[in-house]
Amino acid sequence: MEKGYKKLLAWQKANELAKTVYALTRQFPKEEIYAITSQLRRAVLSIPTNIVEGTGRQGKRELKQFVNIALGSLFETEYLLDFCREMGYLNADKYSEIEMLRRHVGALLWKFYHSL
């Protein structure tokens, strides 16, 4: 039996974004493991996990609050990805690819938020 959150396109794409970021950060400098790598991973993982937590709550009001938190984590992820590009940890092609996915997640999250 599939969990309810797994049916949500916003969660599916947020999960894809998290996996993509995890894969990309494996190539970051080792000295960044406890700094930008860790911060970026926490921020991006917070997006799908807040959707999951919100769907486990009692009502739409609580779900909306958790989706709002996920949106905040998405914006944090946006900044951190841009920072990583500026530091040379992401080349232009990888940045463009991940940014397109991040924007798609953002559009889905906003639509989901406003539907609640």
C-alpha cells in the first residue's frame, strides 16, 4: 500500500531534487563536508520531509504550515546552490539542470500550498 504523500507530485519532485543534490555534493571538496555540503543537504532534504510530516498531521491547516516550511527550505536551497556555483563547486551546466528542477519543485509547492 502506497503512502499518501508518495502520490503527491510535489513530494515526488522534491524527493528527486534531494537525491540529485545528494549525488552532486559527493563531488564537492572534502573540506566542505561539514560546511556547505552538510548545510545544502539538510536544506534540500527538509523539503520532502516537511511534506511527509505535514501529510501525517490532523488537518489541512497543519499541512499548509509544513508546506510553508518546505517552501522556506526551498529558498534556502536556492541560495546555497547559487553560492556553490559562485564558489566553483557546480559548473554552469549542472547548476542550470538543478536550478530547472528546483524551480519546478517551487511551482508545484506553491500550487499545492494555495490548494490547501
